[in-house]
Amino acid sequence: MDELVKQARTGFARAFGGVPDGYWAAPGRINVLGEHTDYNGGFVMPYAIPFYTVAAASRSQSPTWQVWSQATGETVTFGTGRVREQLPRSQAVDGWASYVAGVVWALKHMTGEPVGGARIALSSNVPVGAGLSSSAALSMSVLLALCDLYDLDVSDERKVLIAQFAENEYVGAPTGILDQTASLQSRPGSTLFMDCRSQVVEQLPFPLEETGLEMVVVDTRTPHRHSDGDYAERRGDCELAVEHLGVDSLRDVVRGQLLSLPDLLMKRRVRHVLSENRRTLAAAERLRAGERDLRFIGELMLESHVSLATDFEVTVPQLDHTVNAALRGGAWGARMTGGGFGGSVICLVNGDRRDAMCEEITRQASQRGYDEPKFYLAIPSEGAHRLEA
Ligand code: ADP
Ligand code: MG
């Protein structure tokens, strides 16, 4: 974190001069279980990983926002005209700075509070576009900064919705509330369990170390295309099924109802959501009951992957091969994490088998001519917060 703060401080001085009023950090996340369930009113089990975006920020006298990011080396400036409520798409800020403009826009729109101008310098070590939610880390760090700089009293639940609204309506990426909640509300040593309908969040113990387990993230370096058609198409499938069944959300569907769906494809889509909710609930129950040996999570992760591959069809060969290689390398379980169509795989493995497993994954990737994967340790970490600096 010190390094990130230093980079943000230096970037701030270079881009705007002077020192910022403060520093805010927000992490990326993995999702242990509960994929493509958030927008279906279902259950998810994500936690923050120790990779953060740091926003060094201060108030500006004028209602303009200036943002610099170390990732691009660019400074983007926009004024109130581009964060108006009824904004034609053509006038919106685009590119990476749209996440920042989106937060300003959504904050105004959802709280009715005037948000003053700001200068913001961003540094980050969250892998971008790897399915680890660098976008939520970016939005959340900026949102916390703006709320603190302007003394806006916004609850955590509301912050999540504001960041989601920014991504959905301004940037145009149709995400659920999973990423933003994980980035904001995670605590070290725990996993979150969330009911996405009520937005009720529970912290459950996740004592990986007690039985010498580790959660390893494999960035397959297959760019995922979240905002693209595939993700939207799956959401569309789910919406159609909801209409057919006359339910509020797929969360309410009971098993027998599957039969009344008109075609096999729709049955499979719905079956994934139902089975994924069951797995996530089952895991939450066992963690809540105090189970300390987390190997059972591996089996559920694997079942989740199979369901995502066959019923929901959001995996790609790189993801399936990586899961296979992880199992061969000794993992207790592995699955894609994030929206799919590329991105990352998480693997639950004994610490003393980790290196052998990673070697096996790298070897198989190279055999198939894939890019060399990158590995990260997913230690359950602290959610977004202001830094003492
Ligand atoms: P993910 O959230 O899985 O990393 P997304 O496609 O949702 O992938 O978000 C990635 C996008 O977020 C990038 O293309 C970029 O526009 C923006 N982004 C994330 N982190 C940064 C950063 N530190 N600086 C600038 N833009 C960023
Ligand atoms: Mg994202």
C-alpha cells in the first residue's frame, strides 16, 4: 500500500501541483461462489483481495473534475456539462475517465447533493480487465474520496448502488452489485455472503490458513468482454425466463417450474441460477456453523464451474483448461471467477502444493499456445477505506 500511496502522491504533485487532502483505497475482489446470481436476486460469496486502487484527492474551487491515472499517464478534465442528469450519451465522458464521471453523475443523481469539483490522482495494482474488478476498485475509491471531501453522509448500501448506477447507466457496463459490495464491505479473514435482493451482507469466517489452504488466482490473460453482448445476452435470457414464469426474479423459482419453460436453453440457464444459489447457500450455512476445514469449498467451486460451462455457457477453453490443469496439479477445486468469457480462475490448494500446481497450469497453457498465466494469492482483505497518510 505504501508504494501505491507514494505513486498517487507523486502523480498528484506532477499532474496538479501540491499535496492532496487525503488518500482513499479500494480493493479488487474474487467471488468464491455465486456467479451470475447477483442480477437474479440471488446469493453471492465474494471477498476483497490485497490489490488496491488508491485515489489521492483534493477539493477544487471550481466545479470541474480533473483525473490523472498512472495506468494511462493521462489527465482528463470535465465540467458540470458532462455530468448533468439527463445527458445524451454523445456528451458523456468516455474511456477510463467515464468511471469517474459516472460516479460524480450518479452521486448527484441519487443523493440530490451538489458534489463539488475535485482533483484526483489514481494508482493501482489491481490487474485490469482480469475479472478481478478493477472497475469497482476505481469507482469505489473515487466515491469514498468525494463523500469525505464534501462531507456527504451516504450509507454503505447506498454507496454500492451509486457505484453500480455509475457503471450501469453512465459507463454502460451492466454489472450487478456484487463487485461494489465486495470492494466496500469486505473484512480481513472473512468472506462476505450477500443476499442480493435484500442487500443484507453477512461476514463469515474464512480461515484458509487453519488447514494450510490457499486460494490462488490465475489470470489467464484472456481479455474478458464484460460490457459486450455475451454478458447482456445472458441477462436477457434470465429476464425472458422471469417473464415466462411470472416471478419477481429467478431466485423465486422452484425446481418443478423448470418444466414449464419453453425450451432447453432457457431451462439450462435457469438451472444454473438455481443450482448456484443452492451451492452458495450451502457453503454459507457450513461457514456460519463454524466449519474450519475449507476443503469442502473446493468441491462446490468445481460444481459451480461445471454449471457455468455447461448450463450457463460463459466459460471459454482457456478457463476450462486452466481448471483442469489446476485439478491435475493438486487443487481441491477450481472455477472461473467474475463474469466469464475470459478473465481469471480461482484455485483452492494446499499451500505446500501451490508451486507444483502453478507449474502445471503454466506448462499446460504453454502447450496450448496460450499467454503465460499470472498468479496472485487471494488473501481475504480489508475493504475500501480512507488511509492515514
Ligand atoms: P475488471 O473490472 O474485471 O478489471 P472491467 O472491464 O470491468 O474489468 O474494467 C476495466 C476498465 O476499468 C479498464 O478498461 C479501465 O477503463 C478502467 N480502469 C480500471 N482501473 C483503472 C485505473 N487504475 N486507471 C484507469 N482506468 C482504470
Ligand atoms: Mg469490472
